[in-house]
Amino acid sequence: MRTSATGRADRAQAARRRAVSDSAKRKAGFTLVELMVTIAVIGLAAGAVVLSMPDPRPAVGVEAEQFAARLARAREEAIMTNRPVAVEADASGYRFAQFDGTAWTPLNGVFTPRTWAEGVAAPAGPVRIVFDPTGIADPAQVRLSRDEQVRTISIDGAGEVSING
């Protein structure tokens, strides 16, 4: 290493070495600002994902369609077996029974008792719908709701099932 009489070359070289070593230290890690920006971007992305996720519970419309399909199937069962079939719905769920000539007996298979999906509000008091062997029933309505969604399942005098709402 060369030196001058004033020692300036040594100082200049030492300053250059310090500048190189300082810049090497800075490039070895992340600054606080870089870390905060990264965390903010990750937070925004996570928020967008959470907001775009659908409600895991099925919509009240799906519950109404399933109930209406089972009512239609109960009507068909009454016609095919030539026996009255009753459906009783209340706040907890619904169940099916068949009149065998002397007493009402619960139906099984596809007619097992069902509970309403989580959060679905149904009629507080029991609603009984009876399909006679010709498929005719007394008119009735069952109103299902959750949050602002409302569906009404209607049974007309001919036993036809429809969903309104």
C-alpha cells in the first residue's frame, strides 16, 4: 500500500473501504420500512380473501327447495301407497308419518326426520300437512327465513307444492 507524506492516500483508501463495508451491511438485510410495507400488503390480501369467501351455511333457498322436494315426494307416496301421509314441521325440523288404518306410524328411508339447517328460522308452532290417498291436501304455508332471506313453501288444495320469495 502506498502512502504519501501527508498520509492522505491512507485515509482515502480507508474511507473507501468503510463505504464498501457499510453498503455491504445495508444489503445484507431489510429495512423496517420494507418489512412494514410487506406486512401491509399481506394484510390487504388476507382481508380481500376473507371478504370474498362465501357463507359456509347453505342459503335458505336451498333448505326451502329440499323441503319442497320432500313434500312433493310425500304427496307421491300417499298416492302410490293409497294411504294418507302427514308432514309435521316446527321450529326444530320436520318429520313424516303414514296412516296405516289404525294409527299414524313414522316413515323411514328418504322420509327420516330432518332438522333445519343452522340459523334457519321456521314456524314456532307445529304445521301439519296431510296428503290424502288422492294427493289432495288442505292449503298450508311454511315460512323459512335466515338473516334477510325469506322463502315461503305453499301447498295448495290440490296438493301442489310451490316456493315463493
